[in-house]
Amino acid sequence: MAAQPVKDSTSPVNTAPNFGIVWIYFSQKGKAEEDAKAFFAHYKKTKWKSKRGKPVRNWKAAANNWIWEHRKKAPFTIAEKLCGKTPPK
């Protein structure tokens, strides 16, 4: 008989946040309100599903990925190039 997973009743899975919570999270990360609006609108449109069609289980992880994927990619400085860093793809 396999053990059943224990569900924590204090943190429901697949709970979509409201925009106010998303905006607070983005502002704590130093991001603009427009970024929070774009993230929230995208996931609201997809009904909080990932690119693969699965429900978003952790919206903060999705937000961190969004922030990373939508960052401004500045070119490397000469010092960074001399240290052997490769340019971002």
C-alpha cells in the first residue's frame, strides 16, 4: 500500500494570486508595475497554465522565470570580455 501525500491546508496548490499580491512581489524584486501587469495579464489569459499546459503550481517561481526571461540584456563591458565571459544568447 503506497503512502498518500500529505496536503498542507494552509497553502493551497494552484491558487492564482490577485494583482495586488503580484505587484507587491514585483516591486520587492525592483521591477516596474508594467512588468507585473504584463506577467499577470499573460497568466490570466492562459488561465494560470504553463507553456506545456499544466497548471502553475508556484506562481512566485513563474514570476522569477518571467523576470529572468524578460530582463534587459546589456552588452558586456571590455573588463567582462577580458575575464572570459561569453555574451548572452
